[in-house]
Amino acid sequence: MRSSKKKRFSILFDKHYKKLFNYSFKVVKERDLSQELVQETFIKLWEKIEQIQSNDRSIESFLIVTLKNKIIDHTRKHKTREKHTNLYSLNRDIQENIDNEWELLQKIDSIYASLPQKTIEIFRLSRDQGFTYQEIATQKNISVKTVELHISKALTAFRQGLQDYL
């Protein structure tokens, strides 16, 4: 009985392999994957060969349905894997951006801490509140040239301190 099973399987393999491979390759467009899917299809045939009616029509139907299911399973797994990979990449990128933002904010705070208090106040009035140099000079009771000096000092410190980020 074992010998007849092998012989029958061999005949079916020779008869259907090429057609199944061509179908699989047409769908998945990868030679190795197509071979693997067809091989899995024939493994399934080997396991079920005694349960399938011996007419050509039912065997061919079994092979085609099995191969289609293998292709669908592979596609689902591939898409799920791709989705998880994309999510992982996105999460990694977001985490990297958060880390970079945090590092940048710490660097900015450290530059502010290195500046004299008066320079910080004048720089913030200019950049954070949008005051003109003249408005700052009037508010602080200093000359416009002094405001320019403080702003220049702050900008130089930021340019030097943040040169790795620019």
C-alpha cells in the first residue's frame, strides 16, 4: 500500500507541479516563495492523499484550493509582519525624535543658564514677546546699542552651543 501511495503521489506531482508553480509565481512574483508554497501544497496532498477521491478533478481542486489558501496565509502573515515592522520603525523614530527634542531643550536651558540674567531678560523680550529693540531699550532704560549688544551676545552663545543641531 505504501508503494502505491508513493507511485500515485509521484504521478500527481509530475502532472501538477509546473501548473501550480506557474500560478503561484504569477501571484507572489517570487521564485523561492512560489516553490515553497507549492511544496507545502504537495506535503498537504501527501498527508491527505488517501482521503481524496482518486479522480483527477477532485485532486486538482484540492491542490488549487490548498495552494490558494497557502498564498492567502502567506500574504496575511507578510502584511501583519510588515505592519508590525512599520509600527516598530515609527515608534523607534518617535522615540528618537523625543530624545533629540529633550536633548535640544536641555542644551538650550544650559545655554540660557550660562548667560547673564540681564542678557536673558532682553533676549526673551525680543524673541519670546516680540518687542522691538527700541521698546526693550525704553522698558529697561538702556540704549538701543546696549540691547543690540545683549542680543548679539545671546545669539552668539546659541549659535556656538547649538552648532551640532544646525
